Amino acid sequence: MAEKLRNEGGEAGKMGRIGNRPYWVLSLSIVIRAMHLVGAAVVLTSFLLDDIARPPAFYMVIAFGSGIVLLFTEWIRHRQICRELAGVSTFFKVLLLGAAYHGVLPARETLLVVFFMASVAAHAPKLVRHRLLF
């Protein structure tokens, strides 16, 4: 796959390397993102409602499994995703989710922060979302 250094806006070196992503991968990632949102919504709901002690395992698998696949489909296009805002925010989301799940941090508040952070990072403009942080 051919890769190039993105130099948009005349700011050379601030955006990560990009590669070619087949159109079918993009199309598939839209369906996977929808599955991810369903799984993540059920996980959030289980932490917000007092009636449910733990999130259903099936939805945890959907949320985490689809998240891993989404990260891979993004990596195909954005080869330095671990150095970009999108990758760093994903790392912190997983870290915070683990801390909440295991009782290190208050679950309800932490899950709300994670969802807020995920929404901001996912809907930030491309030039912000894929800017190299380090």
C-alpha cells in the first residue's frame, strides 16, 4: 500500500501517515460502528441503572470486539493512529473503562466521562482527530 505524509493546511509533519483503505473496508466499518454503538449504549445503560448489577457479557463482547475491529480499520488508513488524538483517546477510554469495571474509579461517573470523551474524539474534525500529538 502506498503511504504518504499528509500536509494539509501547510503544516508539514503535523498529520500522520495515511494509506489506502479499500472501499469495502470503509463500508464494513460503518456497520461495525453501528454494532459498537449498540454494545456501548447497553454497557453505559447498565452502569447508569441501579437495577442491573453488571453489563450483560454479550454486549461487552460486542462493544469491545467491534471496538478492536474499528481500531484496526482506522489503522489501515491512519498508520500512526497510536500517536494521533484518535488513538490516544482510545487508549484512555480503555484505561478508564477498566478502572471503572474493576471498582478503582466510580463506575457511573467514569462511564459518562468515557462516553463524552468518545463522542468528542469521534466527532472532532479530521484535521484535529488525526493530528500527531507526539
